[in-house]
Amino acid sequence: MWFLRRLTRLNREEAVLAFALVYAFATVFLIPGTLLNVGAGALFGPVVGYFAVALGSMLGAAAAFFLGRTCFTQWVERKAKTNRYFIAVQRVLGTSERTGKIVLHS
């Protein structure tokens, strides 16, 4: 731990950016972030740690969205066509008019 603290004191901005990228990777691959959250607070302090986690989670969410909309769209569509829960939701939603109402209510 002392090594990481020393590294963050020497290159604080780079360490925060590297931490945010690691957090983004963890977000995309569904790795629980509890230990990363605690580690950010221990390494950078509560305020800077909060912003490092916020940056990492936003980058991870954006990356997951991008990957889902580009690379994995066909895979998800194939899985959804054979999954009984997705079929039931699609049957209930029906038209896009209902979908909009459900999104507004949630």
C-alpha cells in the first residue's frame, strides 16, 4: 500500500486517470466496484477518490453502451429471440407507444 501512496504523490493526475481507466474496465466487464471505491478513497482521499470513481464509472458506462450498440447488437438480438422472458416483455410492450410510457414511468 505504501508503494501506491508514494506513486500517487509523485504523479497524482496520471494515477487518477489510470485508476479511472481501471474502474471503467471493471464496469464494462461487470466486476464489482466496492473494493475499488474503498481503494480510491484510501489512495486519493474522499474528494479526489469520489471524482476518480465518478469518471471511471461514466467512462465504463459509455464504453459498455458503445460496445452494446455496435459490436454486440446481433448477439443480443439472437439471445433475446430465444429467451422466454424477453419474449414475454416484447409481447407486453407491443408498440413503441407503450414503450415510451413505460420508460417515463420508470
